[in-house]
Amino acid sequence: MTSRAFLPYGRQDIDESDIAAVAEALRSDFLTTGPGVEAFEQAFAAAVEAPFAVACSNGTAALHLAMLGLGIGPGDRVAVPATTFLSTANCVRFVGGEVIFTDVDPATGLMTPKTLAEALDRAGPGPLRAVIPVHLRGDVADLPGLGAVASASGAVLVEDAPHALGSTADFGQGPEPVGSGLRSSAATFSFHPVKTIATGEGGMITTRDADLAGRMRRLRSHGMERPAGGDPWLYEMREPGFNYRLPDILCALGQSQLKRLPQFAARRRELARRYAERLAPLAPVVQLADSPAWSRAVLHLMTVRIDFPATGRSRRAVVEAMGAEGVGTQVHYIPVSAQPYYVARYGPPDLPGAASWYRSALSLPLFPAMADADVDRAVDTLCRALGLG
């Protein structure tokens, strides 16, 4: 085992300004449900150029609130890519909806208009309420193309964007920040420690729909609202909600981290460029995941596609060899459609793009505090693990 510090695939970047912001919140009158929540929401909305932002307890809660806010319920069908984390599909089941799994492009891992249309054909007739494209790794899915397919079926888009804070897309009308809501009903984010900004746990939903934002705010706090002109202690609940609030302490950290987003984005892009340079000689055995032409990504994940059979090494052997040298990796993702719960509900999936992506994917370390030498270390360790010299 190397004596050097372990290099994880991702981690938070906390500095003294973040610590000072949390300390100030701890000294304030409010640890939760105070003015820090609205301040974070307003700052986040401004950062992604959206009119409204709703803070909540985590990224899964954000997806759940989006489904609730849109009125998706029992029997409603929602299309979800197979290549994603569990919560993308689970949020549909939380509200009683049915999941239609779509295949993905095996080179990008992204849902495409073609894979969405194919999934809808397989699913047969029936109403579709929503489509949830995932901006995998930070690359932006084809929102205009997906929106056209969704609209033709009477559905809306909800962007699953925890990987893509800071990313933009140019669909021919200039850069559009992920989360702006220009091409979707809502976008959801996560502030887990490995994401672009961290609050420990936390989530956000952005939208351009004032009514939707209002309903999600009520639902994140038990469904309570205070009627205008009522007694100061009076509250009413017209529908049950959840305790999905994000405390002021975490909002203080989030607002401080948000100020550092330009710095984080720039460093992630620098590290991605260095990876591209170092990995280029390893093609075609090792290749970076493809990036769509319209995507201007701030990468959350540095995912490479590896032809493991060509190296004679299994992925497990490579992961274990790199770990023994102190370099962490991860696999993003096992197709959700292949999970036992979903196989029991919908049958074995036949999604070759997602299967191909899963067979070859490996995520290497990527986080802003990395030095250039850490990229070199990760690539050199990968080469040794693969027997490439």
C-alpha cells in the first residue's frame, strides 16, 4: 500500500470562508426555517438564471417534490433513463407512478430523443406525464429534442441535474445555464459532498412557474400555509406534505460555496483538459465519455470507457489494483432497470446502450482541490492496473 494520501473519486472543498459562514449562522437567531433559506434560494436562482428556487433536504427530496408539485400520481407514466442513480426512478414510484425506462447512448450515457421514442413505442399506448433526462457527469442532454418527443405525448421535462451545476448548453440561441428552466418545467440539484457545491446534504429545485414553486414550498414543510389576515399562530393544511426543509446552517454553507462556484468550475475544467491530454495515448482501449456538441460541461464525474476484455483485466481487478495504490474509483451507474425491484415489476430490461455503458464505465478522481500531479498519478495508476505500461 502506498504511503501517499488516498485520492478519492470525489470530495468536498471547504475553506475558511465556508467555516466562517457556518459559524455566523450558528451565532444567529435561526438554525432552521429562518432568513438564510430564502437568501440561499435567491442566490442560487440568480446563479442559474431561474426566477424561482426551492431549497430542500437533499436531491432525492428535490425529485420527489417535483413529482408532487406537478401532480404526478398513481398510474401516471414517467420516462427515466436506465443509466442513473436509483432516486431518479424511485421518485416516480414514491408518488405511485409507473416508470418507463429508456436506453441511453452508449458513448455518452445520456437519454436521447431516439431512445426516448423507442421506449415509448415499447411501452405502448397510454398517457405520459413527464420525462426526466439526467445530465450525466455534467454533460447536458438534448433538451430541445427530448422536449419535442415529450410534448408530442403531452408530457413535460424535469431535468435531473445534480451533476450539472455550472454547466451550460448552446442549442443555437446562446449559452443557457442548466437550471434556468428555459426548456423544462423544473430542474433538480443535489449538494451532497461529492457534488459541485456541498452543504453536507441538501437539494434545490428551480422553475419558472410561480405556482409550482409555491406548491413545492408548501409540500416541503408538511403542506402548511398561513392564510392571509389570519391569527398569527394560524396555519392550514390542504394536502399533506413532508419535512423536507433545509436548515439555515446548511443554507449558509451552500451560499458560501455558491460564491466559489466560478472557481470550482474553472478548476474542474482545467483538470478535465489535463485528463484528456494524458488519456489520449491510451485510445482506443481507454476513452473519455463522449460530450455532445452543444454541451459546455462543468464535469462532476471523470468517466472513462474501458475495453476491459482487450486488456485481459477485469474491472474488479483494476479497481482493486488502483485502490491498493491509494487511488479511488467508482462506477456510474448500474442500470436501475436491472435492479431486482424493477425487474420484478417490469421484467428483464433489453437496453443495450445502458448495458454497454455499464460494462465499460469507470470514474476516476475529480474534485477542485486536486493538483495537476494528482491527475498524472490517477492516469499512471490506471495504466499499471490495466497492464498498459
